[in-house]
Amino acid sequence: MSQRTTVLRLYRTMIGLIQCMTEAEPRQSALRSARSEFKLHKTESNPEKINQLVAKAESKISFLRMTVPRRGRHFGTSGHFVQTPDGDIVSYDTQMAATVSALKDNRITEEQLERHKRLLRRQYFMDRDKPLRPESPAGKNYKIGPF
């Protein structure tokens, strides 16, 4: 990848992460700072200096990834909410929405839903009490492989 492509990718990533910051004032100052820093070094031609600046930008991006909450167009800011009979508003995912819809329309019963959940747990080996490897009659685990 060329240096220009690398720098543009870093710039876009940094701006995107900064825009996901929650507080408005630090976000605006960070945007101004990042844009001015990239503009200041736009005409840099020394490859060693460019490599140092790229390393510095990658360091800032890794810090932003640790501190900025995951949200925005890549992380899905929208959600599904329902109002419970008590009047509380709760969030739930689309799979739960389909289940609630099916229950309301009487397409499935509570017993069928419980059976479905039980079968899914069994299919994906969830909630297992047994060990993964069977034990030999002598009480030792079977050896697997030629060792």
C-alpha cells in the first residue's frame, strides 16, 4: 500500500473515531487538532519523518479505539424498543422481536417456544454436564494421536 493510501486511511479512521466521542467540546477540539496536524505535515517528503508521523497517528488511533465507545454507522446506533404492560420501555434485539410477534399472533405457543430453546441448547452443546472426552474403563482418559 502506498504511503498516500496509508495516510488517508489513518486520517479517515481517526476522524471517524473522534466523531464517535460522546462529549461535544472535547470532540470539536480533537477534530480541529487532528485536521490541523494532518494539514501541517501534508507536504512532508522525508520518508523517515513520514514513517514517524504514521506511527504517531497509529498510536493515537489505538488510544481512541480504547477510549471511544463503539457506536456510529459501523456499530449500529439504532435499536428496537417495546413498552411492557407495566409501562416500562425496554430494548430487545430483532430475534426477540420476531419471537414476541409470533407469540402475539398466536403462531406459536409458550410450550413450543420453550421446546425450541431446549433443542437449540442441545444442538449447540450448551449446558452440558458430561466431559468432552470419554474415560477408559481403567479411569484414565483415552489418548488421542500417536503420542
